[in-house]
Amino acid sequence: MYRVLRGTVRISTMRVDGLEMVYALLGPGECLGASSLIDGDRMPQTAEALDDVRLQVLSSAAFSKLRERHRVFDDALLRLLSSRLRMLSAHMANAVLADPPNRVALRLLEVAHVAPDGGLHVSITQAALALLTGASRQTVNKVLKQLERKGLIRLTYRRIELRNIDKLKRMAEII
């Protein structure tokens, strides 16, 4: 299992024809690879460092010892897996039921991080956001411009500032 200490890790899967789907962008404090240590199966996703990433590695033996000796670790593991299941369920519902603006709002909220100025920012390209939402880059660009006109976000080079979190949350809630 790996815990991200610094940087961003993209979790994705790709078809043989090159079409890619991005599941998540993981940042500091988030973990990946736990499922394989629990059941021994491999995951069909790829993990890719998007910038200067530093990881903490937990071996299979250390993982098993922690689970045996520390109930709090097992509880945290269950919360992690429940959170991921909840996220994937929301993405599935979002992919089937939501319009592009709803999908963009949901993903912006998921990948936002607190900037030094205290605001919430998203530091990814529109092409990467398109992969996260399952929409074309052109569609994402159009949606982002609509959100900016409504005052919900502010666009700058390779960064999106979230300006109205409550309205974005309402947009993202489709079920």
C-alpha cells in the first residue's frame, strides 16, 4: 500500500484503443493499493505521478501486522474502502444521470485543494478535467466559461479558483 506524502497521483484505466478514464487524483494523505493487499487480486488501474511525488510504502507484512495489532488501523481501512465505494457509486450515477455541468462541478469539488491564500483551487488542465468527467475538452471548456460567468469559479492559467462552494455543491448533487 502507498500513502501520498507529497504531490499528485492520477488513477486511471485505458482501453487498448487509447481511450482513457481517470478515476481519481490522489494528494497528500491519501492511500492507494490497499485492495490488493486485502484480497490478493490486482487492480485494473494505473497509478501515475503527475508531479514531484513522494510516497510512503507499506509492505504486505507490515500491512498484515498493523491489521492484527491495531484495531484503529482496520477501522481506518474500512473507512477508506467505504469512501472509495461511495465515490465510485456517485461517479457511476453521475456518469449516467448528470449533465456535463453537474459532472464538472462534482469533479472540481473532489480535486480541489486549499491554496496558501486560503481559497479552494484546482490545478489541472482542462484536458485532465475532461478525462475526469468523461466529457470532451471542448465541452469542459464551455462549462467552465459558463461557471465563470455565473461567478462560481475564476479561471487562470492551469488553475481554477472555486468561488462559490455552496452553489457548486448544489450543482453536483443530482441524486
